[in-house]
Amino acid sequence: MSNRWSLARQLLLVQVVLVAVLVGGGVTLAYVDAERATEDRATEEVTTVAVTVADSPSVRTAVLGPDPSAELQPFAERVRADTGVDFITIMDTGGIRYTHPNPALIGQPFVGNTAAALRGETFTETYTGTLGPSMRVVVPVEAEPGRVIALVSVGITVSALSAELRERVLTVLAVAGLVLAVGFTASLLVSARLKRQTRGVAPAELSAMFDYHEAVLHAVREGLVLIDSRGKIALINDGARTLLDLPPDVQGTPVAEAGLPEELTAALLSGEPRADEIHVTETGVLLLSAQPVRSRERSLGSVVTLRDHTQLQTLTGELDTVRSFAESLRSQAHESANRLHTVVSLVEMGEPEEAVRFATAELEIAQQLTDQVVGAVSEPVIAALLLGKAAEASERGAELVLTPDTAMDPGTGGLDTRDLVTILGNLVDNAIDAAIAGASHGRPTVSVTVRQEHGELLLRVADTGPGVDPDSAEQVFRRGWTSKPAEGPAGRGLGLALVGQAVRRHGGTIGISRDVGAVFTVRLPVRGGG
């Protein structure tokens, strides 16, 4: 058996001791009160009987008669039997008894103090007489005021008082025993419940577990959020507050009132298992996993873990850009191989002049696009992105063109080139998809405008697709929105959400309008813009 008592056992011991002390104190007070009440009642009773006897005219007449004992002894015994006192002694002023419960003691001196009564006072004392220790009162019998002619003593023995006190104490002890039993039973029930809730862990272990719990919560970089069954944030660590950009006092706040995006709020409150679900916030991309917690038949809420996916998503975006560039180079290499084969075949067929004309024309077309992009966009990253997207669009049967007003000087005006690639690359990708999917006649076309004006960088992407439903305009930049078929690959609907996030991060604006198809216009403030 472990020498470390559980918290429940220690609490049980404290409760039992406390109940025992309270009951013991209550019994002591009740005993003292009962003893005082018994003495007060006895004093009042003997005084009343003594005064009544002393004021009786028959007593005064008998005392002055020739044989007081003959008349007073029967009277005193009747009164004693009726009142329940232990003795009534009537005596002369010298203390010689006229009456006594034991007739053999009549005529003998009274055992006790009488001086105060002879002065006309009522005197009470506890004294040991012929019947043993008793609580007695002595009162004067006056023929007229100030003239004492006899004395009356009425008393109750201490043994009688003790018997009455025992009856009262037995009642108090019975009530105390009942209270002690009820208190002990209640303590057992509380202790059993506490033992179930603390699983029999000792206080030192509970303290250590709490310290470890606090250390882990503050140490881990991943976010941890506990949502209770009422939809409130029961616990949140520093990592989660940072990832969700929440204030320090958010604990206890309903999730619906925490100011989180609607999709993220719905995921936190769903109570369903979730694994590595991507969510886009104002400042980052999060991977959310959730697991509901149940205790027997009721739900306790859910445990939610959050991981920062922003950097990984950025690297993925850069990898997609590199892959796009590589795909563009592959497309160009493929087209160049076809053209080279055509030139070689024309030479073999004895048509060298036709081969030269064909090669020259193809070179002019390719160089024209390159010259147009490089001449209009001096920023190499954006130029390379546009050339790659143009080659990709051409291979897919679409055409990417720059509008005549496109003009971008070297540098990005303090804007992050990775965010520019994210914004422009995703908008162009979606535009190519929309133009191809919605083209009913003619070649699908995507028009791109990149221009610096009035301290802003303008990025506009238009397509010849079906456009965006006005009812869906507010949902376009939320994670999960897509116009592509539902059976498409997982993860769709993230590109435009990342675009919206990057635009908000730079304090820009984004709007959707309609021309032939959809037109996305992004405006980003730049430093040193003209």
C-alpha cells in the first residue's frame, strides 16, 4: 500500500476530524447549557414552593399554635408529593424542625445555614444535609413585616438533579451521534466522488501534474485549444493565442464571439473528428486537427490542435512557381523540338528557303512575346512568372496577353515578391482554368495588367470564362470555395483564399467585376510609388 494518501482520503480524514470536533464542541455546550437550565429550573421550583408555603395563613397559624408539628407535617408531605421536591422542612427560629420527610428527625436541629433567612431574606445554597447533598432555599415566615416567627426550607437532592440532567444529556448524545453518523456518511460520499474525479492521485502528484501541464502548455509551439460542451474556450495555450491572434483574456469566451473566420469557428464548434484540415486566417495558414472528448454518456467538448502551415504553404507556393517555370521550359522545349523537326524536314525535302522563312517567323513570334513582357515589366520575378504562365496557357490551348497599359519599373516598392507571385500566379491559374472551361467559341484568352500608379501596384486579371456569380462574390476568397467540379483533386479552393490573405497582409484591396468573363482587380500600396 502506498504511503502517499490520496487527496480524497486526506479530505475524508479532515472532514471526519472536523465533524467530530464540531459535534464534541456541540455536546459540551449542550451539556453545560442543560446543566445550567436544570439548576435554574430547580432553583425556581424550590423557591416558588418555599415562598408559597411561607405565605400560607395556615402555616402561620400552626406555627403559633400549641403543637405545630401535628398540623404542619401532613401539610408539608402533601405539598412535597404534589410538587415533586425532595423535602419541605418547616422550623422555628432556632432551627428546630416541625416537619421532615423522615418523621424521626422532627424536633432535631436543621442542618444548614439560616442566618440570612432570619434577617428576612430568601437564601439559596447547595448543602449536604440528612438526605445528602441538595440544592435548597430557606425563606422566612413572617407574622407581620419584619417579624420572623418561623423558617421554611425546600430542596431537591443533587442525585435527583443528576438524574434529570442525565435524561437531557442522553437526548443530546443521541442527536450528536446522529449528526456524527450523517456527517461521516456525507464525508464518505464526498470523498468517493472526489476520488473518482482525481483518480486517487496524491496532492503532491496532482501538483506535479499541474506544473508539468502548465510547462507543456507554454512550451509547445503548436496551438492547443480545449472547447467545452457549451462552445466556450475552456483552455488555450500561448501558441494558439499567437496563431489565432487572440487576446490574453480570451479564455472563457464563447468561440462564436472570438472574432475568428466563419469556417474556422464552424470547425471549432462542430464537435467532429478532424485531421490536418487547412484553414486560412487573416495572418496565416493553419492545419487544424480536432478530437471530441466524451465521459461515459455525455460530451465534454473537444480538443483542438493547431499547427502553423504558413511557411510550408509559402515554400509550397514557391515550389509550384518553380514547377510552373519548369513546365514552361518543358513546353517551350517541346514546341522548339516540333519546330526544329519541321525545319529539318523542309531542308531534307529540298526547301531550304521555306525552312528559313518558317524558322524566322516562329522566332519572331516567340521573341515578340518575350520582348513585350520584358519591355513592359522590368521586375524579373514578375516577368519570369508571366512568361511561364504564357507558355503554360499556350500549351493548354489558351492565350495569355498583356494589356497595352502594362508597365512596371524595377523593384516591388517594398512588397514581398513571394506574395506577388502568390497573388498573380493564383489569379492567372484560375483565369486560365475558367477561360478554358467556359470557352464555347474562339480561343480562350486571359488578359493581364500590371501597372504602378498613384502609390499603388495594380494587378488586373481578366478571362473569357463564364464569370463569377454575384451571389458568390463574398465567398470567393474563403477557403474551400471553388467553381471547379467536386470530383477534382483535394485542396481546391485554397488558391484564392491565399490571394485574399496576401492582399490583406499588405493592406490592399481586391475586387471582382465582370466584362466578358471575370475580372479580378488587386491594388497594393507601395513605397515610393508615383
